[in-house]
Amino acid sequence: MVIAGYLLLAPPVFVLGPLGVTLLATRPQSAREWVWLLFTIAGISLAVASRGDLPSQIVLSGAVFGSGAYLIATLVRPAPLFQRASVAVAVAVVATVAWCYSLGIGFATLQNQVAADLRAAATEMMKVTFTDPAATSEYREMIKGLVNWAPQIGALYPGHLVLLGLAGLGLSGLLYHHIASRPIAPPPGRFRDFRFNDHLIWGAIFTLALLVVPLPPGMHLIARNGLLVWGGLYAIRGVAVTSSYLAVMTVPIQVLLTLIALFMQPFTTGGLLALGLADTWLDVRRRMPPPIPGGAKS
């Protein structure tokens, strides 16, 4: 369900690209492997054929570079999934920036294009809402806010793509191990055990410091995108910690708490970020109560 939601809401090539190359390197033999390989080839072909504006080309180039780097990292040194995904995304960022530089594409061009696309989409949504009597005033205000925030969203587009790339590679690795008969990479661990080196907190602190010192606007823009990535990673770590606690609860309580979190999303996001940061120093999961014998049941 999570993978299907990602493919619908995020660039599918971030999942299909690494999945396709790893399945190809596995030398598929079963019918299931061949069906999925053909599915990835068809999906990537559609993405290549439908590429048009600059953001789509950036996504496609990042997926190509990231998929190649992910395959090499998997074949050369089969480290844990998050480490391989991080290396692949870092290579993709550097290669995509170099590709844009070689074509004379500056960040301002990308930012303006993303903002223009958002405004165009919001304008079309406005036309529908003003003719639809069922549309609420809150929904209309949200669309107007999207128009006003389009430049800021465009400025954070690279950081957004980095997070989507990491998520796509993670989902690809998970899906690969459900498909491949003889996987060439170590199996991914449980999501609720997700963590990364605690010393990386200094990278987040350094990135935050860049925002408060006098630097050229371009450096501040890079720092803002970097801070978005750090915030996303620690929020995901917070979700993993929360999942650990939910795992020892009964199913009705899990559903209830999940619904409450969805309705209080702005507060929930901040809480998850704080929990992920706290886990760096407190190792929150080590203080968990012992699991219920036989697992949580409804």
C-alpha cells in the first residue's frame, strides 16, 4: 500500500529505476521476476517519452544517475540499504548539478519553472472551485496560499527531490526482496529499527549555522535545502521510534493513535522531528517496555 501510494504521488522512476537495474543484475529466472522487470521497463519508457518541462528532466536525470550509483554500490559493497541509498542519492545530486551546469541551467531557472508550474496548476484548481458550490472556503484559501508560496516551494525543490529519492530507493529495496528469488543485496531491516549514525547530528547543526551567518544568497539557499533534508531524515527516525512503541500496542489503539496523528499533522510533524532528534542522545527505543508475548493482538 505504501509503495502504491508513493508511485501515485511521487516520481515513479525513483522506485522503478533502481528496481529495474537490480532485477536485471539478478538475472531473473522466475515468471514473477520477468513480469516485474517488464513492468519497470514500461514505466521508465513512459517517463522518458513524456518528459517535457525542466523539473521532469531533472527528476529523470537524477533517477538515471541514482539508479546507476545504487547498482554499483550494491554490487561492490553490499552495505545496509540506507547506506547504499544515501551514497546513490549523493552521487545523483553531484552528477545532476554537473549536468545542469554543463547545459547552462541555473538554479534560478529551475526555481522559476517549478513556481510557474505550481501557479498554473493552482489556477486550474481555482477555476474548478469557483464554479463548484461544494468547494469550501478553506479549500479555496489553501489554493490561494499555494499560489503565494509557489516561489518558496520552488526554492526548496532540490531538498524535496532528495527526500523523495531516498524514500524511493528504500521502497525499491524493500520491493526487490519480495520479488527476487536470489537477491544480490542484504535484506532490508525492519522500519521500526531505522536509525543512522548519531554523529550526523553535527551535519544538521552545521547546516543550521549556515543560515545565521552572513553568506551569499546562494549559500543560504543550499543551507535551506540541506536543512529540509536533515529535518526529513530526523522526522522519519521519529516515525520509526513511534512505530516501535505502536508495535507493542493492540491494533485498535494503533489505528486510533494513527488517526489522531493525521488530524493533528502540523503538531505531529514537529513532535516526530523532536523525537528523532532526541533518539540521537537518549536512544529512546532502548527504554521501551518488553514486547507482548505472541505480539500485539486486537
